[in-house]
Amino acid sequence: MAYEHPMGDGPPVSGGIVKPLPPEWFVAHGTNAETRWEALAGTGYHVPNDRFFVRNHTATPLIDVAGWRLRVHGRGLRAPRTFDYAELRTMPQVTVEAALECAGNGRAFFASQQGTPTPGTPWRLGGIGVARWGGVPLAEVLRSAGLTSRAVDVLGTGLDADYICGGVNHGRVRRPLPIAKAMDDVLLALDMNGEPLPPDHGFPARLIVPSWIGVASIKWLGEIEVSDEPIRTPWNTVFYRMPRWGPPLTTQVPKSAFELPWDAAPPAGRELELRGRSWSGNGRVERVEISVDGGASWERATLHGPRPAAGWARWRYTWRPPGPGGYTLLARATDETGTTQPLRAPFNADGYLFGAVVAHPVRVIAA
């Protein structure tokens, strides 16, 4: 059976992103595109592929699947080998409900809420999406290449262009995973929401590393190395550490967002159903609380729908604004470990893992 992806022949646009970026759905950030939360209202549990945020270090490559091969090699394997796309499709397929989230999601609030600006893409909270990913468990791929007990790290490398920062060429995006994580729940994904991966989201194949920061989920895989010793790359020694001399970042922190435009203007005198989503790299969200008076009081929101540990929880809360004027809406999540979003996030120089409660402004207008 042949598998052909409808990619088209045009070059990447909008800072290296292939798909359209209508402004009612996205905020463009150079090579990245942030989903507007109001664009998720009514979309269901999964973010549609055309509304899913994009995080690129360079530009989306357009890959000819007929000539594409995935090389699996390294000193942690007995039988290194190469896979083509059709062979991966014949292997046992599974699906995973999982969020992808940029480590810098929420970075803008270090400046606007806490007065401690940091460099980097000024994401609000739209650098996340949940999809239904389909593909082959990475463990099965590694076993088929003769995984040995000597294996320590697994390194996926993308086929996008070399990343150059500050005049330094860091090579292609690549970040090692410890063998325990690689063999646990990591997916070699071929599909996204029931369709072949779109180009911007990793076609022909990518990693999905549930609950970890997005850079671990390498797109456009070209090779996987299994090493018998720790692997060092710029993405685990220079970038994505907090503090910069600390251990590499892994799991995400709890966050919550309203499915409302920033500075929304609802009418006074009628009930408004506030909807949103909360998530945590620690596991399932167990409780969400809402404040409509800037944090003076809190009430429980109603959770509804599925709540997979690696995805998010949707919630709703009915509010009747008492009258026209400005209000600050707050939402905070508590996950299954008992971790609750704080009112202030610890500062770090790169703006990673902002998990504080976000103050969402609205201005209620006279009906």
C-alpha cells in the first residue's frame, strides 16, 4: 500500500511555516505561530491540525517520503537498521492523547505580570495543543534494531536546517532522552488527529514525548542514535536548562487558560459561561478554581469530558457580571500530585516554565 502526503509544491511561507496563519486563529512570532485561545472555543477536545501552534527553530522542510529513510543506529544496538515509511506503517500502531507545549509557553507574563522580562518568543499561553497522535511505540522500533542492556541515551535528530544562534552553528535540532523514558511512553508518530502528519508538525515522522517540554518531541526525524553513554548536544547542555547550569528541563508545570479573547468585552446583565482548559506535566488535573474578582474569592469550575494524564482537562464556570467595568479573571489548576498553580512564578533568565495563575482582563460593557 502506498502512502502519499498531500503536501503541495509551494515553498514555506510566513517565516518558514507552510500552512496558512489566519490572524483570527494565530499570532505570528517569526518562525513560530501561537494559537489564539478564542480560536479553540467549540473545537472539541483536540486542537484541529490547522489551528495547532507551530514551534520551529528554522523553517518547515518539505520532505519527499518516497526517498525518506529513518536510520536507527548506535552502540546501544545489536542490529542497527534503516526503515522506510511503508515499513513503519506495517508495524503495530497505537494512538496517544498527548499535549505538546513549548518550554517558553507563558513567557510574556514574566514581563507583563511580574515585571521581570526575559528574551525569547513572547508566548502568552497559546504555545500548546493536544492531539490524537498515531504511530509506532518507540520501544518497538528500538527492539527491532536489537536494543541491548548497554543502552543509556536515545537521540532523535530532525531533518530541518541547521540552527544558527549568535553566529554559532549548532547543527540540526536534536535532544537525547534517557533510555527509561524512551522505552516507557514515547511514540514514533506518523499521524495527527487521524491524518498523516502535516509538514509543519513533523511529516513524515516525529517523536511524541508525553508530559515533557516540546523540544523533546523532535520533528522530521532522519535518524535515531542509541548510545551506550550519555549524549551531549546544545539542546541539553546550552538550551532548555533552568538555571543554565542546572539539569536539562523535562516535565511541564500546571497551567490554565480561558477560551476568551484578551480584553474580551462581554455584555453586562446576563450569564456568561466561561470555558477553558488546564493541564500539567505531573499528571491528570483534578481540580480547577475560578476567581472573577481578581483573586479575592475562588469557586470550583465544573470539569467535563476526558482528562488523560498527558492531555488537558476542559472546564466551565457560569458568571453573571454585576455591572459594566473592568474585571480580572483567574483560573488555577491542581493536579493529581497536589501541585497547585502559584500566584507568582520563579524567575529564570530564559523565561521557561511560567506556571503562575494568569490574570485575564475583560471589560464588561453595558447591555
